[in-house]
Amino acid sequence: MDISVQSVNNGIASTNEERWVRVKGRPEGANIGRVIGSREMDHGVGHCSFILFEETGEVATYRSRDTEPAPKPA
């Protein structure tokens, strides 16, 4: 994962880059969100991303392997 880190607080890196992802397994139409931060998972088994779904205001955490790059919603 190649992100520009803006700040780190309690192990969570936030970024000022606008990066959108599609989350595998979420319903179509509610599966694209903006990455607002990331952190290494416990025991160094990968990264997870904090994703803001702007349509609903929901913030959820997903493993990076469960996401793929997506275009910004229109």
C-alpha cells in the first residue's frame, strides 16, 4: 500500500490523498467509499483501512485484501 501519511495517532495513519475503494461483499451501490486512514493489523498480518461511505455517513474498517481501487462516485 502506497499512501502519503498525514498524521499518526494511536497507530492509525490518516492520509490527505483522496483514494476510493470498492469493498468486496457489500451491496452494489453501497460498496464504494473513501479511505480516511489505515493501520497495521495485530500481529503484523496485514493492513486494514478505515473507509468513509459518504452516502450514509458510515465509517467502517475492512482488511485491505477485501478492497480494490475504484473511481470516485459521480
